[in-house]
Amino acid sequence: MEEIDVDVAVIGAGTAGLTARREAEKAGVRVVMIEGGAYGTTCARVGCMPSKLLIQAADVAHEVRGAGRFGIEVPQAPTINGAAVLERVRRERDRFVGFVVRATEDLPESQRPWGCARFVAPGLLELDDHTRLRARAVVIATGSSPAIPEPLSHLDGLLTSDTVFDLETLPRSVAVIGTGVVGMELGQAMHRLGVRTALFSHSSRLGLARDPVILEKAREIFGAELDLHLESQILSASQSGGEVELKWRESGAEKSECFERVLVAAGRRPNLDSLNTGVLGLPLTAKGLPVVDQRTMQWADSSVFLAGDVTGDRPLLHEAADEGHIAGANAARFPDVRAHIRRAPLAIMFTDPNMAVVGDGYDALYHDEIEVGEFSYDNQGRARVMGKNQGHVRLYARRECGTLKGAEMLGPRVEHTAHLLAWAVQQGLNVDEVLAMPFYHPVVEEGIRSGLRDLAGILKLQEQPMAQNLDCGPGT
């Protein structure tokens, strides 16, 4: 068995692992990045990019069907070529993946040993049966895998977000299990592409919404378009004649329906099982996950750091990159571990309408210290122009000083307007300071201005015009 000594070993070559390796290398230490599967990030292969490709096709089909409301008559309903839709998804996905793979393969082979890593002792790893690797510090960036509910685990051809984009064509019908971000995005896309779609969840939640006002509005809007079965319990699933008969309990009654395919989007589990982390003797949370400081990415006080989806905390590409940066830098300088300031949280669901949570969402607020401003998109000018006037925004600020703390948003193009609020939250601006910024007319951004004005009124703030910077020197 080959033996290698390094300063930092990074396990996993996804977004977090690649960033951690780069940060450790910048620090001038000996670093290797271990991978036992295919190169290419979760985002590029099975996440952000292929899902947005499918969503874009679905949105185009939806806009064609709805052209009549603008006085544009389309002679017939659009024909969806499912094979062509998915061929484009895979072609563009493979292009994105190719960029990552080529960049990874450009690294010297000695810096990217191949194999499935497992701990045999603190600071000691084995890669399959061919390499023993000693490291002063280790970064675990092994990502996550779809969680499969027990009543469905036996199904042949069960789809997950890791496999759905490899379908040759669209199914005639699909049951989507889960109404989180992935379930809602893929479920609405399938529906708009002509697939008979039903969505199931054991809870009443939809997407990112936790604020009860936003959640109720989301149920109203998405429930008018989609076949939603919230607070339902899947009882069984049986296959016969090329279909799956799904049985569930809802509102006290047992129901059943047949679908060609079942797509599970019921969350993801961190990829930790094969690493044999039990030999490290480190503390775990009540859910059995490593106890990680989000400012250092350190597991307790050990030489092990985690980054990306494997933490089970913020499964988003930009967060994985930030965590990789922190973990790689701290692993390189271990034991001189330093806390980092994290960016303002920002999460987006790319349904139509979009949903977003900025800064402290509803569940993270100290409600006795917070005032709430809100705004409805039902009559917002630009939203009505676009024919997308539905949604609601709730903005949160500290009662004492008016500092903007966060927002939950449901509405047209909030994937963009959420960024403006995230920047304001990260800068620690108060409501009147944000209102002093320019807002153009007519744009959907005016919606958040209306919400901010509502919040200013509650806080008894007065909107101030932008201060004039007058140059009184010669020539004025």
C-alpha cells in the first residue's frame, strides 16, 4: 500500500472541495484532493444548471399558452417534444460539467488521488486498498445524496433529482414526493411541459416559505395551478403494467392514483456513512450530524473541517464555495483556526412566481424585537404590465433602530429583487437608508419600495430625499 504524507487532505471534488483545495494551495501547504466518483459539481451535473434548463423550457411553453391575454392569438397549443427538451437539457448540462471536469483534470495526478476515502484513525485515511494517507488536517466535502422514503425504496425506475435529467423523454405522468424547493421547481416544470403531475408532502409547507402570510399566499397561487396534496401520508406504492399505483391518506381518507413515474424530492442526506468517522470520537448533533462551527467550519475542536452540502446546513452553491474557502484556509493554518464573517443568507426558488428568503427568515427572528412591513403584487404596476401580478413580500426590521433584518418574498422576478435586499441586510442598512436609494419607474423593484414604506410607517420613520452633494467651487 502506497503511503503519502500531506498537510491537508480534501475529500470530495465538488464546489466546496475545489474551493478548499485552492485555498489550502494558496497558503503554500501540501494538499491533495481525493475523489472516488465522477468529477463535476452537484450544481452542474444534477442541480442548479440542468434544473434551470428544464424550467426555462417549461416557462416558454407556459408563456405561449398564455399569449392570448396580451391579444396575441396562437393558432394551437404548443407541441412539446419531450425528447428534444431533455436532449437540450443534457447537451447544455454536459457543457457546464465539461468546464469543471477539464479544470479538475488539469491538476497534476499526484494532487488528486483517486479512491473512496475512509478514516482508520484521526489524521489517517485509507483510499480503497491502495493508498494510506496521513494529513495534519482534513476537509470533508463529500456532498449529499437524495433521501428515499421507505414506502418507495423498492420501486424500479424510481426517479430522483440525480437521475431525472437522464430520461430519454418526458413521462406521461409523474408523482412528485416533496414540496420543498426541488420538488416545487421540478413539479411545476413537468406540469407546464404537459406532464400530468401531482405533488405530495407530509407537511403543509411549500418551498422556502415559513412566514404564515407568505405560506398561505403560496398555497393559494400554486394550488390554483398544481395538483397539490399537502399533509398527506404515502401508504404504499406498487408496480403493475408499467405504472405505479400510489396509495396515500389525506384529510382522513385513503386515496390512490396511477402514475408512469415517481420522482422523489424529499430532501438530501450528507454523504458521511462510508467515511468511518466514528473512529474520530467527535460529537454529533441530535440528528447524527457533525457539530460544526459555521464561522470556522471546524468539527468541534479537531483538525477536521466540513464544507458544502455535507454539513446539512445551507445546501447552496454560493454557500458551498464560501464554506470551502473557510475550511481550506483554516485547515491550512491549523491549529491557528480563525472565525470568518458569513455573508447574509440568500435562498431562491425558481418557480413562477419566484420565492426567496433574505437574511433572517421568519423562523430565525426574535419576533418581540421585530416590526413587519408588507406589500402585495396584485396591483403593482410593472407586474400587471407583464401579466404576472401575484405574490406578496414581507420585510422585517428591528423595532429599536429600523435596521433591515430580512425578508420572505413571493412574486415576479424576486430572484433579482432579493439581491438588493440581501446587499442592504449585509451592509446593516436601516429602512430609511434603503429608501434613500434610487428606484426606477416602472419596475418590479418598486414593490419592495412600497413594502419598505409600509415598514417605515410602522417604525414612524420619515423617508428622506437623497442628500445633495453640492460643489460650491469655481465653475459651478
